[in-house]
Amino acid sequence: MGIEYRILFSRENPSPQYVKLLNEYKKMHEGGKVFDGRSLRKWIDIIDDLLQKHHCKTLLDYGAGQGKLYTNDFCYLSDKLKCKIQDHWGLDEVQLYEPAIKEFEVLPDKKFDAVICTDVLEHIPKADLGWVIEEMFARADKLLFLNIATYPALKTFVDGTNVHVSLFPVKDWLIFIEKIHNRYPALTVEVYFDEYKDFEVLTSGYKLEGRDARNKNTLSSKTATAQSA
């Protein structure tokens, strides 16, 4: 069964499962040893190319975790960076949003040239995907970059539940995202999926560029090579 786009919940009224999982993530973050932002490492070059192509100078990282690559501790996560990642990308402004960390729990209410979201959507309950991704679209002015895993994570909650609670085929994700993109025709959306096949993780990329002459979204695919840190 695919992902239905029905906003039954909202930021002001999230689902009970969202509230429960958010509290779990807050506890997991207390030790400071998980979700440090390392999932962003393999996308450094791809995002850099996209930011330059779309002339982006401001960026929101939605679901940034601890965002270590944006701090002076960047060197502990990546050997390829010689400075904080926002400086590497040549940005004038970066803001982080992470609801499980008090320092970053307030979502900025304004537009950014680019919004990026890596290793997040698969952690969101199905019932809340509509309003969560809508927030990203509403804050992106030029570019929305999404990275989504389609296989179970290694981490679990204390009750044994896998932290990847929303696992859907690539096709279902694309249909879901394209429906939302219809209302943001000027926005370029780049979506990269991680799939586990034949005992290895394979990555594929898709680009939604807006509406064509028939008033339908243009969707193209490409093979992506994610870089190691």
C-alpha cells in the first residue's frame, strides 16, 4: 500500500506515534553519541554541485541531528573537509532544525534558497509524512534535496522497533512527493534513494523540475554515486 497524502495531523497536533518516537529520540540524543550528522557526509559533493548550480546562499538542514559537520568538530567525521561544511559550500547562512535537540528544536519560519533533508523521512510515521514534508517544501525557494533509505536501520528503539518506521518502494515515494510538488512548480526537487539489494546499498537519484507544457511534472532519473567521507 502506497503513501496516502492526507494531512490528518500537523505540527500543532502530531500523531500519538510521532510524539512517542520524538520522546525516544530525545532520550537517545542525551548521550550525544548517535545521530551526529554523519549521514550527510556522503552527500557533500552532490549537494555542493546542486547549491552552485542553483546559486544557493542560504540553507536549512531539516532533521540535522547534532549537526557536527557544521561545527568545529567537523574534522572528527570527515577527512575531506578542511573547514565547516557551510564554509566548504560557500553559504552565507545556515540554520539547523532538529526537534529532538533543544538547541535546534525551533523550526525557522522563513524561506531558504535550499532545504536539505538526509536520513530523516524514513524515521517519520506514515500518518505524519504529509505535514512534515510540506514544511520542507514551504521553506525551500530554489532547491529541495531529499535522501531516503528504503531498508531497515541497524538501530532500534528500546522495545525492539526499528527506527526506520516508514519503509516504502521508490515508486511510492516518488508518487507521494510529486503530488506535493504540483503545488510548488518553480521548485527543483532532487531525491536520492538508498536501497539494499544483493547485500549492498545502491543509490539512485531522481529530479523533479516543475511543470511541462502539459501541466505535468517532469521527472528524470539518474544513477548517483555517493562519496565516502
